Amino acid sequence: MLLLFLLLLQRLGIILVLAFLLVNNHFFRQIIQERSRRSQVILILIFGVFVVIANLTGVEITNTQALVEKPILTGISHTDSLANTRTLVITSASLVGGPMVGAVVGLIGGIHRYIQGGFSSSFYIVSSAIVGWIIGKAGDCLKGSQLYPSEMQVASLGVCAELIQMVFIGIFSGWDLVKLIFIPMTLLNSVGATIFLMILKTYLSNEQQLRAVQTRDVLELTNETLPYLRQGLNQASARHVCEIIKSHTNFDAVGLTDRVNVLAHVGAGQNHHIAGQPVKTDLSKNAIAKGMTQIAYSKQEIRCPDDACPLCSAIVIPLKINSKTIGALKMYFVDTEKLTVVEKNLAEGLAQIFSGQLAIGIAEEKTKLANDAEIKALQAQINPHFFFNAINTISALMRFDVEKARTALFQLSTFFRTSLQGGQEKEISLKQEKSHVDAYIGLEQLRFPDKYQLKYDVHVSENVLLPPFFLQILVENAVRHAFKERKKANCINVTIKPKTDTFIVQVSDNGIGIKPEILPRLGESMIKETTGTGTALVNLNNRLTVLYGSRSRLHFESSSSGTKVWAELPIRGENV
């Protein structure tokens, strides 16, 4: 029994080495979290190969219970038996992929075992499939809200899997064989499955921590670079931004350009990549011209005209505003092996945020030059506290839920992008306005889960036009003023219905209502209240009047059970 245990321990080492190499693969770690039909097929193929290897590397046991060790067991006598790690592979497949994957992998292992040993081994086809299905079902029940069961539960399931297998072996091959193989195979299956899941959990945990660190770094960079990028893309601001990026990352050099010239270059190669001079590398020129990310893993791909340039790998990402390339963010290494997927994702994330920051700066400058009083007042309503509250919320989420934090970043990006677009247009589509509102309410819901419910009842085309920030102002007004300290059951309803050649837009809530003495002045004049001034409503009312006439003014109706605000707008837009 001890000799059999040692021989099986060697086989376990082979399987665990293969498992370790497999878990190191990012593609494998990605598919095991999907549980889709596609991922199940891939997992069946992967573990199917593993279960065949487990059969081929088993230890043959003769009818006299002598042990025969061969490098590869392609076939055995019908009177002999086989001790192997097949059940370990089936158990691992069941826990990773679920009962269907476990059953099919078990079926593959059983069929291959039948091919090895002939008709006397046919019962393995049924027993292995049953083991896969039962362990998969049990694993799904035990894991609860977690991705996998605990280590103790996995060890117990490993024991159960061998017990099921031993019952079949005892019935069809004899209980003497069970006495010989029960302890070593049960122990190895239990320990092996536990080790495999521990390796897998460790890698997944490390990957999540890495994402959290990356997101935190991006947030820190966002806070530090925001004041400079809002000044626009110039040599002074670019220099500060590049220095900040380099101090927070492992890149050997960081550069920023406009469409023609280098604005700043900090780090290796700064003696010839000089601010104010034309962009030198073909890699950067291609990124700007094509508006697409360019990656180089050698000096030849970067194609710097200076032969002494130390830069050996690079990623160049175009900076865009409204789909128009205005420059490029460049990250360099002096070692070709340092540029990995991690650095690529970090650089692309920074470029997206920087594009948004630059857009904020450009929009602000255009607002000043436009001398448009209504738009100026409206832009002033974008509360800086909202931005920093959102950033703080995302930072807090990084400790608990990385995916929620990433979703929040996208919502914040959508909110400011649509804010910028609205600041440059007199009318936008209902679809754009809804996107803006959804991003805003999504961020508020992250800060205050279950506090607000936003519902739409739309009976017009989403291509109809309305003034930018129309719904945003009314929804935000409800969020800030309608519910006081009430933490739940706060409903905001947006209703849009057609009326001949116009449509009615109404935003209602079930809040505390508006004071009767204030109601007549809403949208008409400033109101001295501790919770707000009413500037946004006055501004919106003025824009409605200028664009569509007095017929489209805001109307207010309020009581202790809630408030309704509506306006009647002409139907405009393409394909409405």
C-alpha cells in the first residue's frame, strides 16, 4: 500500500504541474468565470486531455496485486486493474465547470479506461460520469455566493468522489482490490483537488488585487493631472502630466504630443525627443494619422531616426475629443520584455481619462469664448463635489468589488462626456440625454444603494431633440431636494408622450413636495434657500423660451405626496 501511495504521489505531481501551468494562463482564468456554453466546451476539451493523461500515467495492478510501473499505459490485461488520478481530474473539472463539464469529462475518462482494459472495465464509463455529475451538483450547492467551495468542502468532496468510485470497483472488480487502493487513492484525490483549487483561488485573488491596484493608480493620476489637463494640451501642462505619470508607473519614459509636435518627453531619450520639435518616431506618426493604438516590441518597430535612442518597446495611444485625434500619449521601456498586457491596459485607461479631461478643458474654453449666458450658467451647475464624491465612491469600491468600481468609472466617463457634448449643442437626442441621466443616477445609486429608483415611460422615438441637460436637471433636482432623509422607496418617473406635433416631457417624484410659497417662483427667479438657489431651473426655463417660445415653459405641480414638472416641446429630429 505504501509503495502504491508513493507511485500515485508521483502521478499527482504530474497532474498538479500541468494544472499550475494551466492556471498561469490568463485565457483559462477568464473562461472559468464565464459558465457559458462556449466556456464549458473549452473546459471539457482541456480536462478531457488531463483525464486521458491520468489514465495513461496510472499504475497497473495485476491479478496477484503486484504493481507494474510503466511510463505510458496504452493498454492493460482485462484481468488487471489500474490505480490512477482520473477521479482527481474529474473532481477538479466538476468544481471548476459544473456538473455538465464534470459528467462529460468523466465520460471521456471512463471510455478511455474501457479502451485500455476492455469489456471488464466498461463500468468505469458509468461510474466516472456519475462522479462528475454528483460532485458538480454538490459543489454548486456548497459554494453559495462564492466562486468555489471552501478548502475543507473540496477535500470532503474529493473523499466522496472516491467513495462512489470504490463502490463500483468493489461490486465489479472485488473488494480485495478496494482494500489495496482505497486509502492511497482517496487521500491523493482529496489532497490533489484541494491543492488545485487553492492554486486557482490564489491566482484569481492576485489578479483581482492587481486590477484594484491599477484602478487606484488611475484614480490617483486622475486627481493629480486634472488641474493641468483642464488647461489644455500645451507644453507646460504636458510636462507636469508626464512627470506625474512617470512617478506613478514603471515606464522608463512618458511623452505627450499634439498632432505635429512633441509637447513633453520625460525619461529615457529626452535628449533628442525635445518639446517643441516635430514628432520623430514613425510609431507615433502612425498612431496620430490612423487614430489607433500602436504597440512596438523593438527599436525597429519604433523607428526613431536617432540611432542612439535607448527606447526598445512602446505603446502610443491617440488622444481624442469627439472622435477627432488631437495628439498622443506615449509610454516607453528600454527593455522589450517589460511591455505586457498590464501596461497596455493601464496606458489605454489613462488615455481615455486624459481625453475626457482635455475635453473638459476645451469645453470650458469654448464656453468662455462663446459668451453664451445660458450655457455658461448651465455648465456652472456641474457640481465639482459630485465628481469628487464619485471618485471617493469608486476608491471605496476598490476594496470590495473591483467590477463595480470599473462600471462606476465607465458611468463617470459617460456622465462627463455627455456633459461636454451637451455644452456644445443647443439640442441633443433623447437617447443622448437618457444616457447622461442613467450615468448620473447610476453613480448616485452606487453611493446610496437602493435609495433611488428611476423609471422611464417613453412613447416617442429616442431620436427626438430636446435641450441638453433637460432631464438631467429635473432628475438631479428630485434627487437633491425631494426626499430629505428618506433612505428607501424614493421613485423618480420620466414620462414622455406624443401630442399631435409636440410631445410632453414630465418628471415626477413621490417626495415631500415643494413649499407653496416657493412654487410660483420656480423657474422664474432665484430662490434663497439653504438647499439650493433654483438657478438651474431658471436657466432651463429661459433656454426653453428662447428655443421654442413661451408655450414650452416649465410647469410645476406639487403636494405632500410628490412633485410633477413638465413641458411641451415641438417634435424635431431625424426619423422621428
